[in-house]
Amino acid sequence: MSRLSIDCREHPSKSNCSVAISADTKKELLDAAVQHAVAVHGHQDSPQLREQIGTMIKTT
């Protein structure tokens, strides 16, 4: 089974975040990535944020 992942290093920010998140399902990965974006990067959870993060998901 392929894993899905998002790596903050591929999307540079002022914080130089180096977190990478992996999961087996898109929903699980998206939920974790949104929590990270809100807690660490100060974003607001919104449909637009979820859509943007969804485009960052890669299959590994």
C-alpha cells in the first residue's frame, strides 16, 4: 500500500519548518496537516486551507 505525505520543506516559510507528515489515507493526512498548519504556522482552518493543503499531498 502506498503512503501519502506532505513535507513542509517543499513549501518554504519564514519558520523554516522541517516537518514531514505521512498517513495511509487522505483524510487522516489532511486532518493532521491542517492541525499542524493551524498550531505551528498560524493559519485558520477553512475549506480554502484544506483545498490548498490537499494539492500538496504526494504518494510515496
